Amino acid sequence: MSAELLPVLSGVLLGTILGRLYPGVGKGICLALVLLLALVATVASGEFRLNWGFIFVDIPMVAVPAYAGFFVVRKRGWLH
């Protein structure tokens, strides 16, 4: 799996799940899940062996698709 594909797909999945199943979840929980998925993506790709700074690249690669997935589910009415 490509190093860029894992954070993007996990972000979309996170946003879709949170938007559909847990629409009232707090921002703190969302932030924690984004950070956790970014950490998993950094470790799974092996980038942490080069530099832990790669986590700062993976954070927006998870957060932006998560927000997009959440926005699409909530604003388009795909709740049921």
C-alpha cells in the first residue's frame, strides 16, 4: 500500500463513520483519532525510521479527508 494512500483512506473512513454514526462527537475526540491515525500511518509506512517529523505530514493527510468525509455525510443528508 502506498505511503500516501493509508492516511487519506483512513481519514475518509474516519470522517464518514463519525459523520454517520456519531454526529455529536466532540472536537477533542476527533483530534485524538486524527493524531492516532497519523501516527499509525507514519509507523506503518516506515517513515518514522527516517524522521519522526513525517507525522506532521501525515496529520493533514488524515485530517483533510476526514473533514471532507464528515462534511459530505452531514451536509448531503446521507445519515440513513
